[in-house]
Amino acid sequence: MPQSRSLPAIGSRCHELRITDEGKIWRIFYHLGPDAVVILEVLNKKTQRTPQAAVKNCKRRLRLYRSNI
């Protein structure tokens, strides 16, 4: 069963979904918008820490989405 958790460090209504597939653990970072579920980043995470580059990308993509709604 996939696990999801809140990610307030990225923004409000942002979450991380963890999915295990064939021995790999995939992380999907997403935002629950008023009109859509916005996929911010998908990565195969191998450590407990989220890479800073991924966090930066998520924040940038969230800003882009919010500026266009």
C-alpha cells in the first residue's frame, strides 16, 4: 500500500507519495490544487534525505503553477 505524508517545507497542500516497485522506492511529490493534482517531481530516492535540488525544483514548479491559476 502506498504511503503519503505532508511536506510543509515545500508548500501548503504538498505531499510525498511513496511507491515500491520491483525493489525500488519511488517518490512522487505533488500539490493538491483547487482544480488539479500537480505533480511537482518524481524520483527514485535511495537515501532518507530529500535532495536539495528536488526541493528547489518542487518550489519553482509550485510557484509557476500558482502564478498561472
